[in-house]
Amino acid sequence: MGLVPEDRKAQGLILEMAVRENLSLAALWRHQRLGLLDRAAERRISREMIERLSIKTPSDQQTVQNLSGGNQQKVALGKWLALKPRALLLDEPTRGIDVGAKREIYLLMDELARQGVAILFVSSELEEVIGMSDRALVMHEGRLAGELARDELSEEAVMRLATGRIAA
């Protein structure tokens, strides 16, 4: 299971470290021998994730803080994808990134779901919830207000639940 937190800079990445190091962080335990990091495995993970996620970086030695917000988010995702998780928790996965990077992340989420990865994502963007969800759980005042299947998802239905009004 992987978790991409809402605040990628404070919780999802180590900004002063290189792209390569960030991408291999979650999988370090898998790529060590006698307590020493397998650098070849680290380079392999880095190359694979940079290519798979189209991370725009001059090299895998570039520090993450020098990447765009969208590419930082891709590194935060790639770190967990290197583990080949069965479930991903994505908290505001497209916050603070440009439209092109959002589209790439949406396509990646679709691809992962088709491969059988369970994706639970939190979003305050209603369009994103409606466009990306197979099912939505709507909260009101810290409690579950209701569940909507894909065919029930609409702005009106979500807002009715989010504001505490009974669904029609």
C-alpha cells in the first residue's frame, strides 16, 4: 500500500535529495544487501519511473526541489509505484499542478485501476471527483453523509450530501 500525502513538499518528498533517491525511498528495504543499498537497483528504479511517468528532469541526480510541482508530484507517486502496490491512497493528487500534469495523473490513475490497483483518493475538486470516481463517499461535518455510485454522481447529488440535505 502506498500513500501520497496532500502536502508533497512537507510529507511526500525529501526536497534536498535527488530524484533517484526519492524514487527509491519506499523500496530501500527491498534493494539492500547486508545493510548496504544496491545502487544498481536504485538506478534501475529511477530510470523505470522517470520513463513510465514522463518525469521531466535533466537527470536523476537533479534535486527534487528544482522540479516543477507536477514533476514533484510524479516523483511522489513513483516512489510508491516502485513497490507495485495493490492499493494507493492519494490525498489531493492534483493540487498545485498544471493542467497537463493533472491529465497525466488522471491517465495514470485510470491505467492503475485497469491493472487492478485499488485507488482511494481525496479531492476537494468536485469535477475531479465526478470525472474520476467509480464510487464516491461524501462527508458532512466529519461524518459519512452518503455513498454515490458512478451513475448517481452529479454536482447536485454530491452537494446535497455535503451540505447535510437528504439525497433525492
